Amino acid sequence: MQSIRRPATARIFLGALACGFGCAAAAQSYPTKSIRLIVGSSAGGGGDTFARVAAQGVSGVLGQQVVIDNRAGAGGNIGADLVAKSQPDGYTLLFVFTGHVLNPTLYPKLPFDTVRDFAPVAMLATNESLLLVHPSVPAKSLAELIALAKKNPGKYTIGALPSSGQHLGSELLKLRAGIDLLFIPYKGNGPALTDLMGGQLDMAFNTVAIALPLVQAGKLRALAAAGERRSKLAPDVPTMIEAGLPGFSFFGWYGIVAPARTPDAVVKRLNQVFVQTVKSPELAERIAAMGNEPVGSTPAEFDKFIRDEIPKWAKVIKEAKITLAP
């Protein structure tokens, strides 16, 4: 008997329908094995520590182990490339941080597309920074600092690890305030903080959790908080916007993305468990103690954030002429 050949549109519809049922079934049973969470930084750092805390909590909710796999190098791009090319089944995820939205401009020849090749799952937390000055700097407010810098162009120094969030924040300050500060590159933000306390550096940005004890001890002076809102850890410190610099905002953040084409139902399940974890009372307390504020966004919110941040920082990087050493 002659077989009946279905029209192409019908075949496509039936294929999609079958996939829909298959994906739904897979999502209902997900996960059935351990999940690998790629972290694009070395073990022991702030991001790695946060990732391990979150992974432990998620493991408890899912009943499957979340294994941390550190793939440091190239500003997190080595790990990102691995995940971008992984099977989109929810079993290989990427822990992302601020560099994720800077790298498309800093590394113009990435082997992946930061937007197209990933499915955002959730922003997990943010960490705020403070603008700090050495007590010898004769400025008690951001307005006084800007006035001082305008009277003495190129005299005052600001330092950070090149291409870090603190470096980009420093350049944003220079651009938005219209001041000429001498940028001093450091091998890390820790050494920059050491020189700041010693008076070899005039100012720098650093996280609230690290900076606040030094401010309280009188070793440094905090002029403003860099985020959109005042830090819960330092509520008496005004934001840069409140201190007279409209539109200024930068903050560190942590999140989770999966390979593109990961089934929506799996992304939704991952979002639920990660948000549940970071907002649970016991985990939220540990996260706050690390200087972070839990967020727990939706996938759509995190996707919009990433898409908005890439051009924002591309403009700063290009205007400040920031390039990576070959």
C-alpha cells in the first residue's frame, strides 16, 4: 500500500508537538543526575565562595549534587565557552559575574555570543561598593572631591585591578564627573586597598563588606555608595546619585545562565530552586555576611539586565579607551 506523505508544515507541527511532550516529560523528571556548575574563577575567591554556598543549598532542594568546576582564565571566558558549547539539558550551568557583560567589549573576538548562546536563569545577588579616600584627602563629600579634582587635574590617584568592576567604576566616575584622575593599575583590588590605607593611593572603590570595618576604624573615609540604593550594611552613606552625580551606578553581581536552547521548563525549575535557595532565611543570612544582597530575579529580568548592561559598559570602555594587554 502506498504510504501517505504528510505536508512539510504538518511534519514540522508533529515534530514540535512530540518535542513539546518530550521536553515536558524531561523537565518533570529533571534532574536525574548531578549538575555541573562552571565557575570562571579560581577556587577560594569571593565569587567561588558564593557559588559553593548557593550550590550546597540547591543540592539540598533538588536532591542531586551540584558540583563546582573551576575553569579560571581570560576573565571567565574559558568557562563561558565551555558552557556555550555544552548540551542544553540543564546539567551544565555557568556561574556568571560582572565580567560577563564587560567581556563582549574587552574581548572583541569571543568564540561565543554572550546574549545569543546563553539562557539566563537568575540573578542571585548583588554586592555594593563604596568610594573610599585616604583621610589625608581634604574632601568630606563627593561634591568636595569633584571640586578638588577639577582644581587639580591629574593630581589625585585612583586604583584598581585593570578591567575589573572597580576599574570600570573609576572610569565612569571620571566621565560622569568630568574630572581627571590618574588611574593606577594593581594586580588585585586587595593591593590597591593596602596602598590606599598606607596613603600611597588617594582613592579607590571596594566592596562594602571589606571597606566598612576600615571606615569604622577611621583608616579610610567613605564618600558615597556606588549602587542605585544605599547599602543595607552602610545606610548612612549616600549613593553617588544622592551625592550629586546623576545617573551614576555600578555594582557587582552574581547569576546563573544555561546553554541556549535549554528547555523553558528546565530553566523555570532552575530559577525556582536558585531563587528559593538565596532567599531562604539560613542562606540569606550567610549571603549577607559575605557582603551580598540576595536578589532572585526571573529569567526575563536577568535577560533584560544583561542586554542593558553590555552597551552601557561598552560606551564607558570605549570612551575611556580601556584595552587589555596582549
